Amino acid sequence: MWTEGQWELSRQSLVDILGEKHYTPDEFVDALGAPSFTALLKSIKPIAVPCFNALLKAKVRHHRRGLNKRFSKGCWEIKSYTFTYRSQAVDGREIILSGRVTFPGNKEEGIPNAVKTISLHTHQAFFYPEWAPSQNLMFMPLKALWDSAVIEPDLQKWGINHGVEPDGGGSALHMARQLADCTVAALELMQQRGVTLDPNGYTTNWGSSQGAFPALLFAKWYDTEAPQWFKETLRLRSTFVAEGAIFLPELVKYTYHHPELIFMGHIPLVGYFQAFSPEQLGGYRPRDFVPGWYMDTKFQVDGKEISFLDAISLYYPQFTDPVVKKMNSFDQLVAPDMLSADGEVDLDSPKVRAWFSCLRKHNDVEGWTPAHSLYIAHSPEDGMIPFEMVYDLYRTISNEGRNARVHMLSVPSWRFLPRGGMNPHFIIAFVEQVIMAFVQNPEDMCKLNKSVQ
């Protein structure tokens, strides 16, 4: 799965602690969320924010009693740390990335604490850099009230490295390895603070939208390649991915075969070429797969003049509107010699064959039989990533439904959601993430979503 000879999981990846914050329960609730999310709630309904805060405080009161039994009444708090860790970029360079870990603990330092669960979470990308875990708590750390340690890596182009490392949403393969490296760093930090996993505890792995495929690849890596010491430390019990399980590698292949089902506003489809080297692409350069004007059009970003292709692979959150307007057909998406006379992608063209070969070699989840519970949740109303494509993935991974560990869930689309395009995908993915923050185990999601056979 990983590029040959590039990676061996280290027992040490922590570089530096960037920030440390201790919250009382009420302070913790007040700190959850980002300014852009608060604005979203206010735009939906004026009473949304106070109602949501009231719900959070109710959860705090509900779980405070159980935590008080462990730490003595009034002696516990939520501790959250942002940190940097060592990992590796797509081209093999050693890089420094960022993340966050949050857990409950005693107000007095040095008192041992064994959390009941560890929750790994790879966040979605909603075009707002401040939604990265290192920038704001958002909502997944709410699981700390369930006596859980929550570990969240920033997606590679977010956090301290926003707009620096090529990602375009596509290097899920390497984001999966970064999730492993981030977990090692968080475990180091927890050990320094006297926090371990309870002997009867376990780990869950969550991801939504753009964070779903890295979570899925991490699950495969854990089952097939993770070192034994890592498995014995985490004891991964279940993985839950929502609204984007095969976000880019498989989506690209599905797009070429079923263009009528795809909303063509997928800018990451183009930036994703940047995630691979010419050697991995069969000798082609990433720029060979896109129309020439992608390299000629210039954008001013951070005082630099950059190409359209660089803009969408390095600065995607800043380029949503002008880019989407240009991307509505295949002849605008790929190089002219990848198209047939009728304007559709020529699946037999050398570049398409090289691209498919690269995807099969470096990103497929085929050939994997999950050894722990896996839940794939998606909405039939998703206008960005077709439900049929995700269901195909479920059939592949579950051995045509015969693997009882793999579950397909149908997420309802609420009436207030706009129909068509990207909106249902992004809104459902975010709402699903908020729900995940309230759910202790992925198994409980089956009670909320209909299972699909």
C-alpha cells in the first residue's frame, strides 16, 4: 500500500507542544465550534446557537456525574493540546505536521488516568482553514466527556502547513500514514501526562467527507501492515466513515466510467494529479493530464503569482467559486488527448490507462478483508459523490455482503437541505460529524441510520 521502502512506523514522532489549554466543563462547551459554524447556525435560525449550546451543556451535566466518581467532585477538567509531529510528504520528504489531542484528567498534574476509549478522527474540509483541529476544538473533542482521548490530525494542507504541501484532497494514502504518525505523537504526549488506555479499553476510528478515505485506508493499513506493538497499544475495534468513503482515488475512476452521475464541480479531481510523481504516473507529469490553460492562468495568492493548477492543489479553500464556474464538463477537466470525438473520456487513451494503473497500484482498498467492524454511511441524496459508487465499494470490501463485519448505512437527507450539487454532501457530512461527536461507539450509528443490504 505504501510506496516501497519509504515508511516504517516510528515509536516517536512528537516534535513540539504548540499550545495547552485546560477547561472546566462549562468552558469546554463554550469553546466548541468555529466562528464560521456559529455563523452557519445563525443563518439557519436565530435560536439555533442557544439551543445547540443548551444541548451541549445538558450532555456535560449528564456525564459530569460519572467523571466525578473517578476524579473526585470538582477535581477534573478537559485538557487539550495542539502539537507538531514528524511525518512524510507525498514525494518522500520528511515534514512537520500538526494535530490536537483532548482528554479528561485530574486538575493536579501527574496523577495517572486511564481513559476508557481512544477516538481517532480525520476531519472534513469545508473550505474554512479555521476548521482544522489545531485551530479550533470544533465538536469531535466532545467525546472527552465520554471519558475518551480524542486524537485529530490536521489534513496535510491545513493547520500550520495550510497552502504549503501539495494535497488537493488527493493524498489520502499519505494522510493515512500521517494519521498513524499523529497517533504515535499523541500517545507520547498522553504518556508524558500520565494518560493511558484502560486495560479493557479500545480505539475507534472516524472520518467524514474528505477525511473519510484516509480513515478507510488507515483501517486497511491497521489490519494488514501495522506493527504488533501499535495494534496492542490501540486495540482498534471499529471504523466509521461518512459521506465520502472513497472520496478521490475511486471517485476519479468512477467519474470516467459514469460521467452522467457526477457533479462536475470536483476541483480536487484536478489537484489530485499533483499527489503523484512522474514515475508513479507512468512517466507523465501532473500537468500533462490537464488543459494547457491550467498552467497559464495566473492567480495572486500570498503575494505570489501562481498557476490555476497550483491554486487548486495548494489553496483550494480560497478558490471555490472561480474554479467551480469553470468546471462543468470533461473537456474542461482533462487534457484534450484524453477525450474521444464526442467529448467523453477515452478510456483506452495512454494517459487514462497510465492514470488508472497509478490509482490501482497506490490507492485501492480492494483485496482487503476487514478484521474489525467497518461502517460506511452515505446519503442517497448526495449530488456530489453518487450513492451507487459508495455502495459498489461496500460490495467489494464486504465480499458481496458476506463479511458480517462490514455495514452499509443509508443517511437520511433532511427536508431543509438544498438538493443537487455539492450542498447535500457537505451539509450531511458536517451534520453527521456533529452526530458522531455525541455517539460513543460506531455500532450505535446503526440505530440512527437504516442498514442497506
